[in-house]
Amino acid sequence: MGFPFGEDGEMPDWEEPRFWEELMANRQVREDCLTASQPFVLHVAGQVCGRHLEWGRDEELSEAIIAFNVALDHFELGKGVPFLAYARLLIKRRLIDYFRRQERHQALPLEAPEVALAAELQVSVADFCDREQNRERASEIQEFALELKQYALSFSDLIEVSPKHRDTRESLQRAALQLAGDPILWAQVEQKGKIPMQALANLTGLHLKVLERGRKYLLAVALLIAHKHHYIYLREYVLPQERRAAR
Amino acid sequence: MKKTKAVILDRSGNVYSVLTEDGSFRTVRLHEGREVGEAIELKEGRLAWSAWMSAAALLLIMITAAFSWLSQKDATTVAFLSVDINPSLELRLDANSLVRGASGLNADGETLLEGLSVKGKGSGEVLALLVERAIQLHYLTAEHPWVVLGASSEGMTPALPLSGLADTVSQVGEKHGMSVNVAAFQLTAGEEHEAKAKGLTPGEYGLWLSAQKAGLTLPEGAVKDSSERVRILSQEKVQAQVQAEKGTLKLGQSDRKAGSYGSGASKQDKAGVPEQPSGRIDNELKKDGEQRAGENKGAVDPLNSVQKNQLEGIPVFQGDPSKGIINGQTNTNREQKTHDPEQNSGWKGEEDRENSGLGGKPGQKQGEKSDIGEQRKSDDAADSPVQKGKGQGH
């Protein structure tokens, strides 16, 4: 790739101004960026369509990647809007418009208000107002609540167990980041619905008791971090300080 | 003040579940209606912490202020000590007898204080400095050998140790080969007020009061004149009254030497033996006195000696051989003492000094019998230089 993308070799750091300069000046950077962002586009498009999509087979993905490219063109850094949230909105609107054009809108899995907004395809960052961002966040929260439920957790539980001490909290956040970033451990979490504590203790170096005590918090944070294409807003709240993008 | 960003996760009435930017899940109460998904700025969390910190800081400030006020109070003037030589000046003392300030009450007083740094020093140290300077500047001379001290120390507990200060003055005089006499007066709050009303220093007022009681009729202003003070203080009946009323009268070394050491010391002087340092003599005398307390008991009749002195019109003073403080504790005490009829001074035991003057019973007058005096008859008799002389069989 022509530009040093994110640490994991996936999407770039959207908060890095140099990236946006390179993006406008170097076509290869844009190509690389679009390639790296395909999983995100696939995830968002799949959400909107309510089914699994495949590159080269489903036209929705072409519409989605076009919308993502438009988002790259219109995004303005420093306006307090996360790029992925902006890109997600544009992808959703383009797909809704696509469904309308295909006269398949009756099959839309989206809520009515979302559909009504779909007519505005070209949304500027300035137009991406608080109300729309709130709606995006609310959507993430709703999905997060459902996901927590699968692990027999609720917001009340998290409030109860949320570490009061900053150091403990940050330790658990780092542990959650490692857990979500480790494919094997995370696969175990998704399969068994439990955190492999001993393995995580070995990985993080944290005491088993610390991890056990913060189990619920650790799992909730790991869920937000692991689903990086989904919890665009919420994950920013739980990332360890050093990994957060400027909000 | 830092605000914390948070996103609303859930709502129940005005209680909101939020996820804050530091990754905490918590509940907050909000009075404005908010929706799930809204990003808000919390002031409560940090503010509450800040409020606690502010309260703690305020408390700390208040405690510091209180301590500072208390220490300030401690450092404030609680007593005044007037020093009248010819220069008159006033020392302001704190509860620890440290000098907080000094001011000249006349031109000479200001001259005496000129260039002296007195603040924060002990009252005794400052007094010694002042007397030394007064001698150097010839304010204290053989013609004007009196230093009048007056204390109004109602706010001080215990009261200013005037006897100790009188000792200091005397010792400085001795150091310069001068016989300095000291009359010291402790004023009550009422007397202090009266002194102020009359425009007199505590020392002057104390002297005036004693002179009045001694039967002298003199205008109040008379005690302001140093020559007049010397004249008044030289009168025996005034001295007797001073002792009787206010307790501390200290005569200079020359007077004491001749009179206070009694026959034993006198004999040495008369024989032309060089005078020993007074302290050493005092100690020896005291030791001898203690040793011979039993064997000398009743060897002489000091009462007769005193009575004889009184008959001859010589004022009887009692004091400490080492300290030389003369006071008017009781006639009973006085009766225990021997006395050289040629001298206007005398002395008594160390413990008597402690039980006399400021430490004695304030209401006790001449003629009244003191229990202490009674208890100490034998000791006093043993301490008597006359007894010592006789006991030694010289």
C-alpha cells in the first residue's frame, strides 16, 4: 500500500490529516483505501439489506462502495464527525435509493423514517447534524443492548460492575482490546459465550482475580471493540486512552 | 472545570444510564429531557469531585486561617512593661513574654531605643540591653540609680515575673560596677486603667500609689520626674510601702553587700579580705546555712535584732542572699531575719522569695502572720548569717 494504513494493516487512521492529503493527491492511496475498507462496506451493506452479501455477486455492494467513495470525497476532518459514521450514513441512503429504483423498497428492512431520508443522497458533513448522529448512536445502543442480552448482561449490570478506579478500568480496557484483537480467543468468546480467563491472563499479564472481578465489564468492552465496523460511536468511549481517536 | 462527554444508553424517568468518555458505565440524574443516543456533557461527576475538592480546600483555608488567627493571637500583646529611668519607655509583650514592640514615652526613651532591635526577643534580654545602654549613656548613674518597672499583665498567665526582671537589671548594674536599685510594680486591670487616665506609666502609677499610701502628699506628675522619683524612693516609708503593697524592691549591690551578708560577710569585708563573687558567696552561705540549720537553731534571737533595728529607725528589708530581692511578704518573715543595723538591706531564704512578692498572697500585709513564715522559722534562723557566724564560733 502507498500509505501506511492502520496498525492492523486494515483501514487507515481516519483522524490523520496526512492521510486525507495523500488521498486527494495520490490515486493509489484511494485504491488502497477502498480495498482496505471493503469489510466495513460489506458489513454496513449487509446490515441494510438484512442478508449476507458477496463481492462480485451482489449489486448492492457496488452501490455501497460508490457511496463510500463519495464519503471519502465529501468528508471534512475536524468537524466532530467520525468518518465511518458519515460513510455508513451515505451507504445506507444510497442503498435505500437503490432499492427504490429497483422498486423493491417494500422489502426494505429499514425503519420508515430512515427510508424517508434516503432521498437525500448527497449529505454534507455539515448536514450530518446532531439529530442524525443521535439516531446513529441510538441504533448502535439498541444493537449493543441486544448483543449484551445474548451474554445475559444489561446496562444495569454494567453500571453495577463498572470499575470505579481509573487504573483498573484502563487495565481492563487494554485487556479487552487484546481479547478482541486475538482471533483465537475472540472466537472462543463468540462460540462459548465466555471469556477464556486463564488464556487472557497469560496474554495480558493481568492477575486472574482482576480479570474475574471485571469479567462483565471486560466482555462488554470487548464486544464494542471487536465489532469495530458496527459500534463506530460506542467503541470510541471504551478504547484505551492511547488508542482513541480525537473526538 | 473539566466536562465529561457521555452518551445516553438508557433512561428511566430522570435517571439516565450513560457511558462516559473514560469508559465508565454509570447513572446520572438529568432534569432536562434527553433521548437515548444523545451525546451529552456531564458536569455532575467532575463537578461533584471538584465541589468536594473545593469544600476540602475551603476547609483547609479555614483551618489555616484559624491557626493563623490563633498564632496571631498568641503573638499579640497581652502585657505591657514600663521602664522608667530617666528615659521612659514601654515594652509590649506577648503571652510568651517575648517583646512584640517597644516605644519611647519621652525623648530619652526614644533615644534609648534608637537602633535597638527588640522584636521577638525575651523581655529579660531586652531589659538587660536597655539598662546596659542606659548606663553607657549615663542615664543610670550613682545619683540616679533607680529603675522603676511597671507591669500590666492581666492578660498573661502566669503574670510577668517581675522579680526575675529586677534580678536582670541588678545583674547588669553589677556587671558595670554600678549599684542599681529596682522598684517593680504589678498593676491590676483597674489600676492600669487608672494609670492611663492619669497619664502615668504602670511603674510611675505604682510608685505614686505606694507613696500616697506611705503618707506622702505629692502631685501625680511628680513621679514623672526622675529626680523626684529618686527622692521618693529613697524614703524608707515609701520603700516599706512598696514592699508591703507590690512586693518587688531590689537594692543595689553596694547596699546589699554591706547589709545583706550579715555579720559573716561583714567580718570578711572589715578584715580586708577581697570580696568574692557574690554568687559564690551566696552559695557558700546558703550551703553553710543548710548544714548548720539544726545546730544553729535558736542560737540567736533574730527577733530582738529586728526589733532593735526598727527601734533605731532603720528600715527592715528582707531578701534573698543570692537574688537580693527584697520584699514585704510578712512581718513574721521579717522577724526571722537578722539585720545589720548599719545597712538598709537584709535578706531571707530562697524559698521565702518564691513564696513572696508576685508568688505570695496578694492581700497579705505587714503585720499579718504568714503560715509559710511560721513554718519556716527554723530554716530562716538557720540561714541567718548571724547564726552562721556564731555557729562557726569565730
